[in-house]
Amino acid sequence: MRIAIILPSLAKKGPIVYCRYLVEGLIDKVDYIEIFYFKDIVELKMPVKTTQINFFHKIDFSKFDVIHTHNALPDLYAFKNRCQSKWLTTMHDMYKEQLLLTHNWYRAWLIIILWSLALKRVKYVVVFSTALKDYYNQKLRDKEIFKIPTGVSEKTPKSISIEDRKLLKKLKSDFILVGASGLLTKRKGFRQLVKFLASNPDYAVAITGDGEEREFLLNYAKKLKVDDRLVLFGFKDNAIDYYQYYDVYVLPSYAEGLPLSLLEAMSQRLPIVCSNLKIYHDYFSSSDVSFFEVDNQQSLQNAILSAFDEKEIYKHKAYRLFKENFSIAAMAEKYLELYKKIALDNKKL
């Protein structure tokens, strides 16, 4: 079986990292995988051949059994090149709501209109949760929609830079250290963690990731006089190696798919605090992770304090959830079954 995967770039972002994990799980189970990408951003090394293309580049899709796309530009490309019978897309979140949170109104609606047009022609859709499956059953009524949980590898933490290690050890010796990771955007909800520091002097927050909110977060921390307890490390290719220093891991997002940072934190046996989003309830209960209501500072405080006070229980449950639901092997096997179905369906045409 030969698989073509089309990505917007090779940036170290959730959908691309997710794709690398998938390729790692599939590489010994299929005959050939090739990754095509558009933007000249190469932050991740893939274990298979990668080819940069532009929107008008023509791929010979006849050589492949499945065309697997991720995100808007690859979906538009597959639509333009009329590869519907072999076309599978993975939708990582609620695309309309996500775009309206991350783009200005005019640009968001332009992408939504074009992306919606493309999605009318896709035949197979993969999502991560029942909430997303319900969402796309409403948006894409005549499509085959499959739920496949994300998988990540279990890694042994490696050493980080001496400077960062000293800073984290100092914070951890003086405070309870809350960790987080992700793009610094409003959607990720990191402002709530800065505000949390103002009323919890025993805590510090460390975040790996970069983005448009960076300056706001730093200025907000200064305004609240907590800038000595907030560290923004910026983008880190090895963000997971920072997790070994955290006491609690928090995902304060307003909207999410199933973020890889969450699964990686579980793999590192961290107690988890996350916003009470419907998407999480497929896999977690309030006894597994500590939920809070977004923009409710008392709820966030209670959740973090509870996770720390009962950290041994939450650590054990987080790791159990990871092993049961989010291994690379389990994800790859489910995708392989779907790929075989697509190939068989095409033979019948």
C-alpha cells in the first residue's frame, strides 16, 4: 500500500507532529509513504521522503492508494486535483470556530467558505472525539466519518540547556511549578494562568511556545506584579523535556482538538488540569483529570490546587489513560484498517 500525506508545512505544530507520530507507526506496515508540503517551514524531520510543492504543482496520484490531507490548504489542493475517491482528511478541531478565534473576521470567513467548498467533495473524514464526530456529521452530512484517537510515543526525558535547567530548578525550589505548552494565542487561554499567579503566591508558571500573545502576557504579568513568577521559554523543539520539572500541567484553552501536548504530559506522568471542554469527555472523567470552567478564576484555582494536593493519584491516572488510549501502535492500526477500506472501495469502482 502506498500513501501520500499532504501537509501545510513541516512546522512543529500539533497536526504536523501528530502526522509524524502516525508515520512512525505506519512505516513498517505499508509499502511506501511520501509527505508533500507547501510552506517553506521545516522544523520537523520526517522518517520518510518529503517533497515541497506549490498549489499548482501536479502530483501523479495514480501511484498512491490513499491521499491523506491535514488542514485547509492541503484539503483545497486535493479538491482542485479531483482525487475524491482516494481522499481522506483528518480534521483536528471545529474548523469554523477555530478560524474565527485565530484570524480576523474577513480572512477567517474567506478560508471558511473555500474550505467548506472543498470539504463537500471529500469522501472520508477522521476526527479524534465523539464531539467532533457529531460536529462534522452536521456539517458534512453525506460523508463517512471515523473516530481515531491520537497516539504519541513514550519518551525518556532528555537534558535541556544549562541555563533553562538552572532557572527551572530555582523556580521549583521556591514555588509549586505549573507547566504549559502551546502557541501563545488568545485561544490557548494562557492569560488565565497569569491571573492565577496574582492570587496564588506559592505558585510559578513556565510555558514553552511562542506566538502573538507573548508581549501581552509579559506586560500583563508586570501589571499584576507576577513577572518574577512567569517564564516564557519561547519555542522549544524539545518541549517534552521540560515536563520533568513541572508539578502540574495545565491546558487552559477555550477551544481544542485533542492536543498532543496533553498526551505527552500524560506520558510523562504529570497530573493534568484542563478546561472543561466537551471534546475531552470521550476519554477523561473528573476523577482522571482536574477540570475547570474557562474564565472562572476560582474554578481554575480549585482545579490546580486539587491536582497538586492529590498529585500521586492524578499522575497514576494520567499515565494509565495514556497507555490505554493514546499509543502510536493503536492509532496506526486503526488508520491502517481505514486505508485498506479506502483501497478496497476504489477497486470496486
